[in-house]
Amino acid sequence: MNSSVARTVGFIPGERNVFFHLLTGCNLSCKHCYINPSQHGTATLPLETVRAWLKCFSRPERETNLILLGGEPTMHPDLAEIIRSAKGMNYHVTVDSNGYLFHDLLERVSPRELDFLSFSLDGPEAAVNDPIRGHGVFATCTENLKKAVAKGFHTSLIYTVSGLNIDHLHRMPELVADWGVERFFIQVIGLRGKPAAGAPAPEMAWQVDPGHWLAVVPEVAARAAELGVAVTFPKVFLDSGEPFECAGLVAENFFIFPNGRVYQCPLCEDYPIHAFAMENDRLVRHAGLNEDRFFTLTIPEGCVMNKLLQPENIEYLDDGTPRHRISCCLLKQHIDPQ
Ligand code: SF4
Ligand code: SF4
């Protein structure tokens, strides 16, 4: 097989991913922010609570990926201690930052203590990125990214594709390779948080239609891999004959919020239908009709939550069958660096 061809990364039995929102506060106000304080609270979890919850989710006998998130996680004054505590529990730790790196993070942890530091950027230049993420963000984020690379941190970059920036994605591979970024994550905009409230401007749509996505994203991903960067991007549309699987049934993913809600499916995060909750530092089932009751439903469109929450994503043929089945939003494709 040509090694630049993307392979779908199926859900690996036993793989565990813990997405831990330490706080919801942030210094930025991105147009597509998915944090919803009315659903996720406004708290910053104290260090001792973070440690107790990390212990609750840890399985030291097998590695668990821990992604520390916010809001902006580097605004947490104890982030360096949290990273060290997590490493002591055998987590593989990634911090997803907007690039501001508060509290001197690069001085307070060493590249040995943090597995990956991830930066979010939504355009190849300020003229594209800053209207989405805020004035001056491109300059600050890229400066700190370069500092992190120079200090020897493993870095990744996340680009959230939407109608506002898809036509600039093709300029990213050269940049990420030049900056020394090791992993490039291309994400698709989700209609939750602010995007759920409507389009950013009357003439612009957040969402990208399937033809546009398929014409742009796989080619850009292949180009980045040719330049030596590992690339991951969502599958989104299943090929005919490809099996549909819901991560809620076949994988262990936990999305933890500071108000104690714990979801299995990120599409559900705008609703109080979390499958679990933290109570007295323990993980308990959340009573009622929750997300996990939907995971077992089988529909021709693929993902049930997508059909319920984002039906405009689905196109139908004249006979009423869906043109594409929508994969689980957690199903990824990967291309190794060439
Ligand atoms: S950096 Fe993240 S949390 Fe902050 S406003 Fe942007 S999307 Fe929201
Ligand atoms: S996105 Fe769809 S398929 Fe994936 S976990 Fe959620 S409900 Fe299941």
C-alpha cells in the first residue's frame, strides 16, 4: 500500500482516553468556542480535586491518554503539578493550549514530563486566524509554539476546519513542517457551544459540505505527511461497505467537566444527558434517559447523535437513502510521516 494513503484508525480494544476540562475560563473568545458555561459551569477545579479525579480514572497497569483542556488549561495555576501527578499515575499527558502558555508553563515543566503540547491555530496567517480566534492570537501562538519546539517539547497543532478557513488549509503543511511540529490534527467544526447558535455572518456558513471537505482535507493531509508530519483527521463520511461503530459502545472515552459531568460522546456536551457524574470524587452513573441509551440505535445514516443534533449534515438521494453515512465523530484517519 502507498504509505501516504490514510488509514482509518479503528477503535482499539482497551484504549482509554480521558479528556479533562480543568476549568472553563479562557482569555480568548473564539467565534467557534464549544464551551458552554450554562452546561459546563464556570469553576476551576482545585488541585486536590483534580488529583482525586485523576486517580479515579487512572489504570496504572495500562496506559491511558490524558488530554488536559479548558477553557485555557494553562490558566490553571497548578497545571505543572497536575501534569507531574498525572505522569506519576502512568497517564500519557497532552495539554491542549490556545498558545498563550500562562504561568510560565515552559519553565515549570520539562519536555520529559509532558508527552505533547498542542497549539490551536485556525489559519496560516493572522488575517485568517485572528478574525476567528481574536486579535493578536496568531502572533502570540506561533511565537510560543516556536519557543516550545526550541526547548525540545513534542508539539502538535490543531486546525479546526469550518466554512471560514477551509480554503486556507492548503497553506498549513509547509508551515507546520517549518515550525517543527510533529503532529498535525485537522478537526471538523462541531455545532455545539457558540456555533450551535447560528452562522458567524449572514453570508458565511460554519459547516463545510461533504464535496468540499473530501476535495480539500485528504490532499492537505497527504502533503503534510510528505513533509514529515504525522497527520490525523476525522473520517466524517464512511465509504460504502465500511462498518459503522459508535465509540460509546466499543471504546473508553471520558469527557470530564469541572461541574462533575462526565460524557462519553462529545456531541452530547450541550445537553444534560451525560452518562456519568463525579460525586464525592467517585464516578457514578447519571440516572435517567442519557446519551448511552442512544448508542445502541441503528439507523441508515450512521451516527444517531449526528442525525438528531446536526441533521443538516446529511444529504439524501432521491430514493431517500443517505448519500453518505456519517461516522462516529471520534473515528480518525491517520497518515504516518513520510
Ligand atoms: S481558546 Fe478554546 S476555550 Fe478559549 S475561547 Fe477559544 S475555543 Fe473557547
Ligand atoms: S458521535 Fe455518534 S457514534 Fe460517536 S460516540 Fe457519539 S453517538 Fe456514538
